[in-house]
Amino acid sequence: MTADHPSPATEPASGGTPEQYEPILLDEPTTADLRAKVTEAWREFARALAERLRALPTGAHLELTLDPTASGTGDAVYSISVDAGDEGRLSARAVGNATLPQGYRLDRAAVADMIALGWSPPGVVEGSGEQFGLDCAVEETTRLAAVLSRTLRDVYGAPHPAFLVYLVHDAEGEPLPVEPLGTARSESGSDRDVETDLDEALAAAATAQAAENDVLALEERVRTVVSTMLKSKSDQLQVDSDGDINIRAGSAMVFVRVRDNPPLVDVFSPVLTEVEPTERLYMKLSELTNRMPIGRLYCADDTVWASIPVFGRNFQATHLMLAVQVMTGLADELDDRLHGEFGGKRFFGEGDKPARSQSEHRTGMYL
């Protein structure tokens, strides 16, 4: 039976058993660093994008969009398009504030970042209209791909290329088959191979994907994805009385919970319990959270929680995989690390507790 942990809004979010995951220690370069993994995914995406742009036939159109159902941007659609023109010219356009709803528009700093990346303000480049514009020669595809990647990541806020969808069509609007763009998803359905376990899980999850996106269908899809990652059958998963899937990760426990309003899959872990909520602890959690591309660490009462929500509407198996993979490595590494510094109890800590500075005071601050 798991406690109903507070679930603050965070950025949402891939197989093998938990024991196979590399530990994720966010502030030591000698260990598997999540930030480095994400950075490499963006580099792979940019390299693939440069190759695809270089090969676009005249009249072809490529569009990249931050999936709003997965990123939590609601009605705001952050997209970039590239058109292949005559004489080896490429015309890139990026969404501007004119088409973004209130609350999702780019602030002055973001607009300045766009200009610094090489975009011209809306209307400046001929034919750009209400969008940012950037025209270049096909020989500059490496630079253009880097600009597009940084725009999607640093300005539009895509936490990982897996949160991007792409579409390529010819001058007549017919879909063009292209090689995969890293871990981004093709809107035409011709997604890429990432690794064997990922392919198996996607294939298994596809059987449930056809059902309507109600709570039962989402639960079945989640169970299918998790069981495939753990190389077990769906009915062999450890499920507690709350309906949460239990995954042991070393001395930590990770729970996967399906919520119905709004449709959400919450991947979370009580990293430490019975811990003294001091100002130093809050500062440490804030520092670590800032190093995480997705998810959040926070303290509620006397428990330190790690949480990575995955949107259930238009559910994507790859996002849940990424969240589970990150959480199993993160929780097992951080419960030991934080226990050594702040005391408290790990989920499978067998009676640990102490390690608290007597000089520290309790604080009512929240992250």
C-alpha cells in the first residue's frame, strides 16, 4: 500500500530489468550522467536532421513539432518547418507569438535567444509572415540543424528529442519516407528502431493502443509497457492494493500509478522517509532538480519524493520507458546519497536513520 504522495506539476517524460540500469548521479562526471545522456540524444537528433535536410528534394516540406499532449503545453503548438526551394536553398520558419495562446508566448529573453540563434523577427524575411524566418543554402545544413535543435530544446522547452514529432511530404503533399530523426517520432507512423527492448515494448503496447483512451485502456497499455521492460508477463507484475505497479531498484522502490483526471501516469519514488526537512535539504533538492531535464525532487512532511509524470492523453510508450528508466536509476542512487547526508530511512534500508546536523533548524519552506 503506497501513500498518496503530493504530485506537483512537473515536466513529463525507456528496457531491461532495474538491475541493468546504470546509476544516475547528477553531479559527478565519473558516473552515468542523465544530462550527458540527454545531450547525446540531442546531438544524435541534430546529426540525423542535418542529413535529412541535405537530402530533401525540391519542393519538400519538413515539419518538427513539440508534442503538446506529451509536453503539457496544452493548446500551444511549438513547431518549426523547413521548405526545400530551388537552387539549393532552404527556408526555415519557427512559430512566433502571434499564433501562441496567452501564457505560452515567448518573453523578451526568449525572443532575444531566437535572434541570437540566427532567426530574423517575424515578417523580416520575405514570406515569413507571423513566424521567425531563416533562409540558407543547402551546404549549411549542419549549422541549420544545430539552430533548429537548440530552438526546440532551449527556447521551446523540449526536454528530450523523444517529445518531438516530425512529418516530411513532397510538393504535392504526399508523405515522403525518410530515415529516422534520432528518437523523434514520425507522424506517418514509420518510427525508428532505438533498441531491441524498446521495439518489443512498442509492438506489444500497440495491441492495446487501438482502444479508446479511457482509464482501463491506459492501465492496460502501461502494464504492457512495464512488463515488457521487466521481461515478465503482465499478470506477473507486482501490484499493491492501490493498483500501483511496484518496481524494486536496489534499496529504493519505484511506483507506477495511473490517474484518470487528467489522464496521467505518475512514476514516483519515496526516496527517503522520516527525514528532517531542513533548509539545507530543500536547497540540495532544488539544486538536484535543476540538473534534471525531466522530473522533480521535493520534500513533503518528512518524505523526500522523486516524481516524473507522463501524460496519458495520446499516450506514448517511449515516454513511459524513459521515465521508468530514469526513475529506477535515480531513486537507487539518490536514496543512498541523501541518506548519508541527511539521515532518514530508505525503502529497503533495514532500520537506517541518523546523520543529521544538530545545528540545523526546521523550516516551513517549500521547493
